[in-house]
Amino acid sequence: MAWLIWLLVACGFGVGEMLSAGSFYLAPFAIGAALAAAAQAAVGGIAAWIVFVAVSVLSLATVRPLITARLAHVPALRTGAAALIGRHGRVLQTIDNRAGSGQVRIETETWTARSFDDERVIETGTDVEVVAIRGATAIVME
């Protein structure tokens, strides 16, 4: 029946990990307690404590750095208009900020466009890169 206590301890650590800010400090102890429950059921005695300590320390020292490094490098997923930043397009109508005119085709969509440099006029047919989106207007540069 001692294995059940180890299993409850594992669940407690697991719930604590879920309620924490994802720091991955309690998960190694949950793993250690779960394996200690198996050791208690199979062998019994002090073996469960040895398994708990060994697995907890080992996973805290090896798995936690791997997981935290992986979570720190998750690329941001850009959606909607923000996903257009960095894309290339072609000028359909001359872009002149002073005249307030300009259109660009970005992939399959036509956008109102303004030049990143207010003094720069970009002629029709020029390839441009989207540097920002302001409302429904693409800010572009050559």
C-alpha cells in the first residue's frame, strides 16, 4: 500500500508543476515519485527512496536545462497582417507619400502602400519589402 502514497506524492508534484509558471522545478520530483511508486511495488523497502532521490536529482540536472532551453527558443508565430512584415511585393501604382498614392501587390493581395522614406518615390514595377503594416497600409522600402 506504500506505493499508493508514492503515487499520490507524484500527483501532488504534478499538480504543483501545472499550477506553477512552467518553471519545471516540480516535474522532476513528480517523475521521481512515480518511479519510486513502481520501485515500492516491485521491490519495497528503501529502494523506493533511493529511486526517488536518484531520478529526481538526475532529471533536475539533465532534463530541466534541456526543456528550459527549448522553451526559451520558441519562435514567435506571426499571424494576420504582422505575418507580411519581411515579405516582398511589387509596386502596382507609383508610391508617392506627398501625393498620398501608391499600391503594392504582396503575394496575392493588393495593399495601399506608403514608402518608409517620406522623400522617396517608388515607381511601378519595383520590387519592395514590407517593413511595417499600419492599419490597412503597407509601409515598404526598396
